[in-house]
Amino acid sequence: MKKCGYFFLAIVFPPTILHAGDCDATQIAEIDLAMGRTGVLADQARVSLPTDSGAVTAGYTKWFGAYSDARRDHLRFVFSQIKVTTTAGTREYFCYHDSESYCTSPYTDAWVENDQPYKIHFCASFFQLSTVDQDPLMIHELSHFLENGGADASATSADGHHCSNANSCEMLAGSDPEKSVRAANLIEFYVRDL
Ligand SMILES: [Zn+2]
């Protein structure tokens, strides 16, 4: 039934991709390729999740802490929604020079506003990344949208994330699994390890 519903939706509302900002044709082509790979990665991540408490992997425990069916279900939802975002619906791309907007930070290659689906902002530095880095970053960005689970929507840290690097994120997973499945950096670290 679900598949029929989706098929129906795809027929009535064909995916619309609006390209805005100053993305040039080369950038748009590269983003589209990244979207395609990200959809594959989201599927891979969804099926990698434990089926039950007896099937928990080291990677799951490392990045998401103590297992529960409810938290696993939340992650399934996140990865499913990310896949949908890469294949259907309206996306809008914005491209910036590294001297513009949030791109002046050396740590920012892309960003989104979680309540503005599905506008994705790319710094010039994004296009310097290898695909090994682009794809997990896309998973990260798409996980922020409220429709996709709203990772870090309640974060109060200065950079807007529940944790900022591998060490602090791993500690968060150990101490607060509820928050860790709702942290974009942890979702990113998990898919990087797949
Ligand atoms: Zn983020």
C-alpha cells in the first residue's frame, strides 16, 4: 500500500527541482550526483540498523549509545525521509563563495534552516570535498529538516548542534542516547563508518 501511495504521489506531483542562488551548471550537476549517492547511502544506513536488541552492531553502540526499539525506529524514519528528500519533492539549491554568508567559517561547507524544507545552501568549499565526505555531509544536512526528524532542533550549543566533534559526540552517545539519535553529527559519523 505504501508503495502504491508513493507511486501515486510521484505521478500527481512530479519532483520539482528549483535551482536558485548562484549555482552554476557544473555545481548543479555535482549536487544532483551527490543527491543520488546520498539516497543510496540513506538506504544503506536504514537497512544497517539493528532489527532487535540481539543484533546491535559496534557502530550503532559507538554513535547512538544504548539500544532501544523506539530509538531505532526514529533512525529508520530519519533515513527513510532522507531517501524521500533525495528522490521526490521540491528542493532548492543555493551556492555561495567562501567569502559569503556562513561560508566564511572554515568549518562550514553547507547548511540548512530546519524549518525551510528543502532549501540547501552550499559553500564553494563543498565542491572541493571528495564524494566520501560530500555524501555523509548531505545526510547530516538533510537530517536537520523537521520533516526528516529535526536533528538538533532543540540544540542550545553555540554552533547549533548537540555535539561538535567525534570525541564529544561519542561521549554524548554514551551519556544521552535519546539526544544522540537526534544529533546530525552523530548521524553523520554513523554513516561514515558504514
Ligand atoms: Zn548541522
